[in-house]
Amino acid sequence: MKYLDEYRDPALARQLLDELHRAATAPWQIMEVCGGQTHTLVRQGIDELLPAGIRMVHGPGCPVCVTPLETLDRAMAVAARPGVILTSFGDMLRVPGSSTDLLSLRARGADVRVVYTPMDAVRLAAELPDREVVFLAVGFETTAPANAMAVLHASRLGLANFSMLVSHVLVPPAMTALLESPDCEVQAFLAAGHVCAVMGWTEYEPIADRYRVPIVVTGFEPLDLLEGILMAVQQLERGRHTVENQYVRAVRRSGNTEAQNVLRRVFQVTDRSWRGIGTLPASGLELTEEFAEFDAARRYDVGGLRPEEHPECIAGAILTGAKLPTDCTAYGVRCTPRHPLGAPMVSAEGTCAAFHAAGRTRLARSPA
């Protein structure tokens, strides 16, 4: 295939669906750990076209959604300080903190700016040496290399007025935590293709072996997902548990070793809090001591924070796949993309936002 529309070919999709119906003889539960994949599954109605026994479980794959509430509250406390310019990607400005969000804070006079890359924040710091520029760095292994490069560049330029509030999270520890939960019903995973393009899939192999779960590295288009689901089902039906790569056009087993080297130099593994889930050991990244001078969490003492989730928001249950957005009493009524109560309704990668955009007002298996 050469063109994007070829990955959305309805005839090929039908062939894959037919093969799925032939392959599946038992009920299986498969989790995707990528907000982009969730969005495609829901928008295209793929989850409703699968054989009746196959259920897609939407995991904690939205980087905006899993950013802990404490990080948002800290970012807003820093942004409220005189002389500070807080920068981040657009979605982060609308994520609710304990009492407000960054967009509302900007409306009240704080200097909060949207950037398209972390290098934009570095350039801003170079252009405005009398201002403190803070970049809110969130996301999985996908965005971490670019943020690491921004820190390296700021270090080479000697920018004492640049810092980064880091809240990076790692996928494998989250998968392990889910599998070790006593309530876990997940039997296979679709691994995010862009994460694996950076990290490869060697770190997934011990998980597949230890927990006896198939893991399929999968892309983001409808045919990618259908083929990834088919590969997972075929493994489950045959009693196999290995890592396979559906996303062969972009992912190698070793990943991008240069990007990994940059990550290891700038970041180190740490325990990390996940929004709605809690703290997971060795599940995040923080700046190493070599680059501690660029750590906004160390630079700005914002005092004791007491994060409080909205009492109606069930983000934790949504992010772990324990519940669907339609199980939430606030979904589509008091919680909408215009007025989100929780992070999963903000980003296009959030499960609640994906369901709302697709017009889902009932459980996926209910008749249309």
C-alpha cells in the first residue's frame, strides 16, 4: 500500500472482518493502549462490527488524560506567578485541574501560550531573556525524545530562564499494573505503533511471556486495527502468547536507538502518578541530575497541593477500561467537550471525547 485511503478500503475491511468471524470461536477481551486507536475504533464503529464475543477494552492510552491532577495544579500555580510564561500543547489548556484550567487562568491574565513543539518554548526563552519560560511536558515515550532534545538545546544555549515541568509516563509498567489487578479481564493487547517506533518491542516480550498474553504492535488506520485484532485473536485461539508486529511499515524490533540514547541521557525512570489510577512504580520519566537545573518542579516551590477530582468524574474507571463513558451519569449531560468534568472528555484521544464525537449515547452492544 502507498496511499492513506488504501488503509481505509471498505472491501479489504470486510475481508478482515469475515476472517475475524471465522477465526473467533470463544469470547476474548483485547485492550488497546492508545488514544488514537480508541478514536479510530469508535469513530469507524469497528468495536460494534466485531464478532459478538470479542470486546475491545479502552485502556489508559490518552497522554492528556493520564497526566495527574497534581501536575495540572502545579502548572497553574507556576503560570500564576509574575514574569512566567507557561507553554504547552493546546489540549492541555482545557484539562480541568482541581478548581480551574489553564485556559481560564489565561483569560484572567496569566501568560499561558500554545506551542507546536517544545523547541518553540526554547526559542521563546532565547527571545525573552527577562521572562521565565516553562514548558509543560506530558505524554508517553512518543513525545519524550523531542522534549529531551529541547532540554539539550536549552543547555547548549545556556538558557537559565527555561525549565520543563515533566510528567512523562511509560506504557509497559501500566500494562503490567493492569495485568496484576485482581479485576483484570484483559487477554491480549494492541500496542501503540508510535510508541514502539521509538522504543521497539523488546520490553513487551517479558510481559507476553510472564502473563501469557499476546501483544500485537498495531497502527492507527481502520485496516491496521482490524488486522491487529485478527492477529491477537489468532494467537488467543491457538494458545500462543508472543509479540507480533502488524505495523511493519514503521516499527522495528529495536526501535529508534538514537532517540533512546537521547532519552537515557536526559531522563531517568521514576515512580509516576497517573490521573485517576494512582502512583505506579517505575512508570514515568524525570530529568536526570545533569539537567536538574531545567526542572521546573525543583525551581518553583508552589507549596502543598491538595488535588481534588470532580466527584462525578469516573476517569480512573474509564482509563483502566473498567467502565465505558456511557456508564457515567454525567456523560453527555453535565460533562461535554465544551464543559468537561474530567480529562477523558477533553482530548480527541480521550475515550469520553471519542464516544461523544461518535454520538454514542448507549452501550456499544445495544442495537442502533
